Amino acid sequence: MVRFQVAPAQHNDQHLVQVETKLLCQRTVRDSGGHQEKRPVVITTVSLGNLTWPIELTLTNRDVMGFRMLLGRQAIRDRFLVHSGYSFLQSRKGQSKAAGEKKL
């Protein structure tokens, strides 16, 4: 078992949720700077738009990062097509913006 805290709102560290779940394994992960870190891995459910599915999630402290969580290639494989020229295409209501809109 592993116990950790999550701050679900991106810019709000005041509201923390404590989670306890089964530890799947520990995995060595290389970050964008090339540094290796051994991280706990858990299974959780992710929802994006109208889809919900289970993913493996590695746990690490991302307090100083721009985003609290990143979805990797394995998590979105066979579900989404990534277009590197576009950002924030999923609306808050679960409906995609028009393909021609581009946020810079």
C-alpha cells in the first residue's frame, strides 16, 4: 500500500486529498533533464471528455512544475491523436473546439 496527498486544483495548495491505494510496483523513470528517479506506480482512473479508462500512474512531487500531472504515451495510446501545433483543444464542457482554432 502507498499513501500520498494530491492537490486537485492546479493553483490551489490549500485543499489536499489524502489517497491510499495498492502499490503496483516501483519503476525507474528518466525525467526531461535526463535524471533517473525510482517512483511508485499505482493504477487509477482518468477521465477526459466523455472517455474514462484505467492508467498506470507514477508518483512524484511536481510542486515546481507547470502541471500537476502529465499523461504519457501509454496512457493515451489508441485513444487520442496528438497534434503538436495545437493546444487546449478539449473544452471544459467535454466538447472539442473547432479544428481550425489555434491557441498560441
